[in-house]
Amino acid sequence: MDDAIQAAGTIVWRRNDSGEVEVAIIHRPKYDDWSFPKGKCEVGENSIACAHRETVEETGFEIRFKEFLGEISYLAEGTAKRVRYWSAKFLRQVGTPMQGEVDQVLWKSPNEAEELLSRESDREILKRFLATDLDSQVLILLRHAKAIAREDWQNEDLDRPLSTIGEQQAKRLISTLTPFGIGEIHSSSAVRCYETISPLARALSLEYFFTDSLTEYVFTKNSARTFKYIDRLLENSDPTLVCGHNPILPQYLAEKYSRQGFEISEAALEPGEAWILHHIGKEVISVDHLPAPLIS
């Protein structure tokens, strides 16, 4: 069993009037240190939801998540601590830092931030951040949440709904996916996909698009039609969510990468899991895996 403290945070960035990249660092008076926004995961909270919540609380920023930067480990007052980080684009100031927790938020160039940061581990995360492409866009490939088993459903498969666990996962996906600033949602017309994205769409006040092109039936008959549909979404400027099925999503990603000379497994996604594709135009430059929401 891992007894380490689980925490998460971000490197928030923006471009100044000269087009140069700046990152936000915070000062915590309790520890008298300079760091990136971060904090401990609450019980049952996913790391990405924690990173988003803590960053908003400690900075008052509205942000949009980009690439996952990895995990660092260190000892905090003699206890092991693991912190997962994401790159997050600054959108605007919407609040103020949590009083008593943070007394300064500064925008610094990466070189200036490196000199101010108190922990070597934060400087390591900064190096990883600088290796990412800040101009990439996001396409999320989400497998629907857990549905009623096929053998327990006597009607049309397209009408098969979510199970009780799946309904809980769908609600938890709100906090897991909101950090990406989704602007458009596309879903298979299968009921289990519709029920997966509906809570998120309502929370974000977004309309969504249903299509038979993302169903297993169409994919079996004409996989090119399905892949062409997803490919078109890579042209969107807003972060876009696609909710679909196995084996469609794994095979699409495997084919997309093979066309670019990379190898990737066609391993199936579990219900409620997703791949976060970071792309420039139709070229996928990196992929992050997003675990399914935790259900106790």
C-alpha cells in the first residue's frame, strides 16, 4: 500500500505583450517558499480535479489544462509526497488567492522562476514544461461510462443504458474534464454515450452533437467513415470531446500514430477512461491517459 501523500498542481503560463512566455509562481507565508500552485487531494478526488481546484483557490485564475507534465516525489516533514502536474494556460483573473495560504502571485520568465523556486523538484517540472508545445490543441477520446452488461439487456444494443456505477462515473466526469475548457462535444448516438456526456454538457451549458458515425454498427460496416469524422474534429480551435466505444477509439489512435511513424498499443479503454490527444492541426504530437473517475 502506498502511504505517500497524494497531491497535484499546475504550471500556469501566459504570453506577455511581447509574445514571451511567463509562468505564475506563488509565495506561501506559512512555509516562506516559492512554488507552483498545488495541494493535497481530497478523499475520492482525482489528481486532475485536485490540480484544478487548488490552482483556482491559490491564484484566482481561470485556466485551461494542456499537457500532463508527470509526477515528482519528495519528503515533506518526513513524509513521502507525490505531486502530479499539468500545464495550464491562463485565461483571465476571476478571483483572488486564498487568504492566509498565498500572499503573492508573480508572473516570471522561466529563467527568473527557476532562480526563485525553493524546491529542486519544481525546477525539474519547469524543465518538462519547457519541452512541451504550447500551441497544441486538445481532442479528448472518452469511452462511455460503465453500462448495463450486454447479457442483462434484452433490447437493441444502441438503447443499452448506464449502470448505477456508470451514472456515478458520468457525474464525476464533470470535475475530471472541466479543467480542459471543452468547447464542443460529439457523441455516438448510443444511449450509454448520451447518458455519459449529458451531466457534463449541462454543467458546461454546452449543446452536443449526436452521430451514427461514432456507433459500433457504422464502424463495423465502414471504419473509414468513423475515422474521417474524428479526423475532422482535429481542425477545431476549441478543445473537443468525443464520446464513443471500444474498439473504435483504440483503433483510431493506433492508426493515427502509425501514419506518423509511431507505435501505439490498441489496448482497450476501461469505461470512463479517456485519451487526451495534443495536436497541431491533424498531427498528434502527444497523448495522455486519463483514468476513470474514482467511485467508492
